[in-house]
Amino acid sequence: MAWRGFIQWTKEELCSSSTLFTKTRFSLHPQQRCGFRKAQRKPEIRKENPEQNPASDLGEAAAKKKTHPGSSVPPPRKPGQLFRPLVFTVGFTGCSFGAAAILQYESVKFRVETAMEEAKEEKLKKHEQSHDTAYWHNWWNQLSDFQKQMIVLMSVVDDWWSRKTEGQKTVMGVIALNTVVLCCWRIPYMQRSMLKYFTSNPASKTRCLPMVLSSFSHYSILHMMANMYVLWTFSTSVVSLLGREQFLAVYLSGGVFSTFISYICKTATGRLGPSLGASGAVMTVLAAVCTKMPEAQLGIVLLPMLSFTAGTALKALVAFDTVGLLLGWRMLDHAAHLGGALFGLWYISYGHGLIWRKREPLVKFWHDLRRGPSGGAPPGGGTSLQLIPKVSSGV
């Protein structure tokens, strides 16, 4: 979530755009709208009131100084405003992994039921005579040319989709969401809502919800392409290690945790400003894969002759972001990068055993809830399956 290069654009837009803040619009040279210069008014001499309170004069002067366009007063630091983001981070992480455990249970249950139904259908087909080739030949000849083209197109798309791995299919949904948000940034009347909900800023009144939404938000096409390319590269590996549901929980939780680390650093240094992007969540995925497979060989697209291990790549990225954070580089949100890498490293080393492997009580509770209070069949019908011990844990 770590791109901050659009901050300068935001400042210019807020000053010049009439669709966002019409009350703050001003013109630097109003006399140029007419063909002549207006005569300057004589300054009015104010009569001093001897009974006026001098404290009010000081307050008025301080207010003018605060609202002066050229003044650069550092924003106040309020560590107390991080309490709600902290609670949101902990709660969202727990809910993400809980929902992932239930989603995995439902997915396994659905696949088992589907396999059982297919087995029954195979047994029935053995006792029935299948249609001969002439039947299907006549059926095909009765279709129009448009219907034939649509069937061929659907078969091609189905073949293309079936060749993709489960990780690539999952990441395609993430890419689609990022693309939709990118298009929303191009709609003028949505700019105010996008700045409020899709950029994370500890100085904003809305601090919790943007911690999630900013992980799907990119203003620059190149920024989104870079993040999504890295995510696509590691998608097959991370989903094969964690599974689809656990990967989504790690991805979302890593994005929120990286934003919270960014909040802490911004509040501590006083450099408050908006950030957006999926870099923190992507760094979580990259750190998880590099931690689990440190000896895997990686490379760079533009430099195919250069190869290095995954462990070396992770150390280099962490060192780069650490230097950028200490030196105050502001092109990237280095604190968010480090937060994402820290979360991925912690989860593979300790978090998986503390969270994911202890999900069985929750799954058992959901299993009993689905069966109903009488212990019979689940509310949606079908057979009751004992799937709790068979759910794969991943990693």
C-alpha cells in the first residue's frame, strides 16, 4: 500500500478542482478576468476599542497565522488516535482467519458432496443407453451459426480457465477488484469519496475502513501493474502452501497490519499524509514464500541473466526499506513495506501454529450449528459429513 507519489497531485487537485471543494476555490489574479485593473480601495482605519480584551486579539492573530496559506505548522501528534486502528487490526485479523476456516469447511463439504453425486450419476449411466453419435450430429446441425460460435467461444474460455492454477484463479479476483478501484479514481464526482475511504491517513477522521480499502486502491496504472505482477508471480506458490482460504486471510490481514505500522511511524515522525496501494499486502505474500522456501531461485524480468535466492531477495528488500525509513525517503511508504514483511515472516514462523492449527473448535462449532439443534441433517439439506479431521491445514 505504499505509494505516496500522488500526494503532490492531491494537494494541487484540492486547490484547483471546483468539483471537490468549491468553498476553497480562489483566483490568484482576479483582475486579469477584466480588461482593466480595478482601483484599489483605501484601507479603512479601525477605531480601537479600549475595552477590548487583549486575549481575543492574541487568539485572532493565532487563528490568522494558522489559516495563512504560506504557514507550515506541523500537525499535532496524537498517539491516542491509534487506539481504534489497533483494535480494528486485531479484530479484523481474527475475523479474517475465522471466516477463512469456515469458508474452507464449506468448500471441502461442497467438493465431497459433488463427488458423491457424480459417483451416483456414473452408476446410473451404466444402466442406461447413451445417445449415439447421430443424435448429437443432428442436434449440432439444428443450431444457428451464432449459437455454434458461442459454444466454441465458451469451450475455448473454459479450456483457458481450466489450465490456470488455483492460485492464479484466486489472484485474478484480486486483480479485478484493483482494476475496478483504479477506474473509480478516474470518475470526477467520486474523488472525494475515494480520498476519504481508499487512502489511509492517521490524521483523517475515517481511519479504520481505509486500512482495508487502501490495499485495493491504486491511482497510477504502473503502480498497480507492478504490484499485481509480483502477486501473480508468487500466487501459485503461496496458494499451494497455504490454500486459497488461508491465503486470502493472510493477504487481507497483512494489508491491514502494514497500514497500522504506517500509522505508527507517521504519528511518531509527524509526517502525516495519505497512502494507498497493495504493496504492504504483497510484501506479506512475498515474505511468506521467501521464509518458507528461502533456497528458491528468483530472477528479474529485465535481467534474466541475474538470479538469486528467495532469502537473499527478502533481506535486500528489508534492508532497502529500513534505509528509506531511517533517511526519511517519502516516495514510498517504507514503514508499510516493513510491516507487511514482518507480518509474513511472523505468520510462517509462529502465527500459523498459533492461529490456523487451532481453528478446529471454531469449525466444530460451525459444523454443529449447520446440523441444527436436533443433530439431524443440515438446514440446506443433503447428508451430514464429518469433515473436521480431514480439513487440510496447509504449510
